[in-house]
Amino acid sequence: MSFQTKKRGVILGAILGIFIIFLPLPSYPQGGGQGFVPLKKVAVLPFLILRPAEGERMVEGLWGEFFFRAGEVPSRAGSEAMTIFYHQLLRLGRCEMIPLDQAATAVEEVGPITFKQDPLGEAVRIGRQLGVYAVVIGGVYRFEQRRGSALGVERPASVALDAHLVRVEDKKVIWSGRLDETQRSLSENLLKVSIFVKGGGHWVTVERLTAIGVESVLRTFPSLTF
């Protein structure tokens, strides 16, 4: 091979290398090959603690014509329910979540009396302030801790709550979920065997009972995409 032939080969190789460098890189879809789909933002607000009128055993739900058996509701129940819903929704991945502390701070600026007078209206106002597509607001009507241990109880855990997804744009409730559950023994109710299975075959705490129930309730939660 002559010197000129070798020279031409080197030049052509250099030109080809430069051409390859400036070629656009191939783009690959995100999200496991399904393509990246942007999600709308949602804020989960602290749940309201709602108690029945004096002498009543039932309490009306936050929205819709639903009633729940009232029971013990500690002051921490609202924030516990909010935290459980937040983490379950985060794991579900059907919307983009606003950080819990950001939503909680926005709610703190609203007086509790004002919030209870118009829960959906105040929730929408907070949602606009946060710049989200929708807010999750809910009520807690019963949040009774088990009495006993994981192996045996005098009284099982019991929870009653509801949650509603409210679109900020028009104050429309676009999804609702309700949980009214008391853990029963397998001999009392074989249909609820999933609670014992997910609870490791034991009597669960009210927090665990709520988490198991919320996971089931959120199966119908919509995918909020653009």
C-alpha cells in the first residue's frame, strides 16, 4: 500500500470519527419502556377529626350521604391518616405529590373552626395557594387502638375514615374512598383473612389496620396525567 493511500485512509477515518461524534444520540423512552408521562400535582392535607353531636352514635361523613359509627379519636389521628395516605399514594405513583410539610404548613395558617365550616372550600383555596391540580381531604371518625398484644386482644383495632380528591379548578370531587374496618378473628369473618395475612397472622395496631385498608381503598384512585 502506497503512502498516499494510507494518508487518504487516515483522513477519511478522521472525517468519519468527527461525523459520528456530532450525530444525535438515540433517545430511549423512560418508565420501563412505556414512555415518560408527566403527572399532575396533588397535596394531601391533614385529615379533620369529626365527632358526632352530643348523644349521637353516628357521625356524617365529610362529603356525600355516608354515616360512620363514631368512636375514640385521639388528636394525632388526623396527622396519622394524612401520613398514611401520603406514603400509599407516593408508592402508587399515579400523581406527583407535594411534600407533607409544605401542605401541613399551608393548613396551619387556616383556623380549625374556619376549616371545619367549609372543608372543601378551604381545601381548594389551599390547593390554589400550593399550585396543585387537586387536593386530598378527609375525615377521621374512629381511630381505636387495640387493647392487648399481637397474640391476643381484649379489644381489636378499629378505624373509620373517608378521603376525597377535590379538583382545585372547579371544586369538583373526582374520587372518594371510605374505610370502615374493625379487625375480626378468622373464626368470626373468613372474608377478612387478608388483614391477618398482611398483619403477619397477628392482631394489628390501628396504624397497621389503617395502612392495610387504605392500600385497598386506593386501588380505584385515578391516574392523573396531562
